[in-house]
Amino acid sequence: DTAVSQTPKYLVTQMGNDKSIKCEQNLGHDTMYWYKQDSKKFLKIMFSYNNKELIINETVPNRFSPKSPDKAHLNLHINSLELGDSAVYFCASSQNSGSGNTIYFGEGSWLTVV
Amino acid sequence: AQSVTQLDSQVPVFEEAPVELRCNYSSSVSVYLFWYVQYPNQGLQLLLKYLSGSTLVKGINGFEAEFNKSQTSFHLRKPSVHISDTAEYFCAVIDSGGSNYKLTFGKGTLLTVNP
């Protein structure tokens, strides 16, 4: 039983394409996130949703559009992919948006843009 | 805003040796502190966290960390490492009074345990 699951795990695509990464959590959490890990392993938050409402948007290009159809799902859609978008994207969730909560991460989606 | 500095990008050690991974943070407000581990090609897993109370925090897999407010540090330690501890370790910080959950991560320390 995977708590936070994301698909696909690996994605290779050409520049200019549009792609989506799906994420689901079965923990009953209210808050979900997308983090990006670059080639130097640096992790940075991109978005956060609490009960389907966007609460954090970290100066991410508007080619990236998160969608939360319900509080158990947070999908990431990327338009007009660029070489610099190659990274590992992690979905995550927490009980709520309070600071002390543990964040649970998915296993990551390795995106390679060629 | 907070920042996290992990002083060593790589730490090689031999099996059964003790290890310390260093983490310093910078913040103008009270913080909560976390250590996460990332095994190769996997997601991040929480090792331990400091919210309040005892400054010595014990986590999973025999790891512990000590919060030192005066030195703004949260170093991770294990008295005897195993090959299976080889992984990337991330220190993270968050404003304890914040209403939006925005973890700031350090750049990671690669722990390599050699036989």
C-alpha cells in the first residue's frame, strides 16, 4: 500500500511537448505538494494545496499548472517542455498545512526533456 | 526567510564507524527542524524531527540529532553505520509559527558507507 503514489516514474519527452504527472495519496491528508529536485539534488517546493485550494506558488513558470480535483489528488501539468525542466518531481502530502506535520513523499517522477 | 547549510557534500566512512552529518540553519524566528533520507532512486523518508522539548531527538534506524539553539545547529549522528545507510541525507527547516508549510532544504550530504 503506497501512501503517496505518482505516475509515471520515468518520462522521456521532446522539447515543446506537454506532459502530466499524476499523484494520489491514501493517507487522508488535507495538504499536498509538488517539489522539484534538480540535477544537483537540490529540493525546492513548487506548489502546495490545502483542501484543493492553492496556498503556495513559488515563482514557478506558468507553463506549470497544478490541478487538484479532490484533496487526495494533485496532478502537475507542464506545457511546452524545456530542457531545463529535466529534474525529479516529488509529490508529497501532510496531515494539514501546520508547520510541525511530517511530510510524506512519493517515490519521484524522473523527467528527461531531450 | 530561513536557510540551511549542510557543511559536507560527501561523507565517506567505513562500516561500523560513527558518523556525524552537520547541519546549520539561519532564521530570524523559531523553527522546527527535520532530517530526511533519500535512498538511491527513491523518495524522501523522515528520519527524525525536532519540534520542542528535549534537544536530543531519536529517530529511525538508530539515528539521533541534537538541536543546539545557540549554535543554530542540528547535527545528525549514528554511533555505528551499516552499508545500508548509504544514502543522501537532507536537513530541513520551517518557521514554527508559519501557517503555510514551506520546508527549506539543505543541499544534501551523500553518506557512503564502505566495507
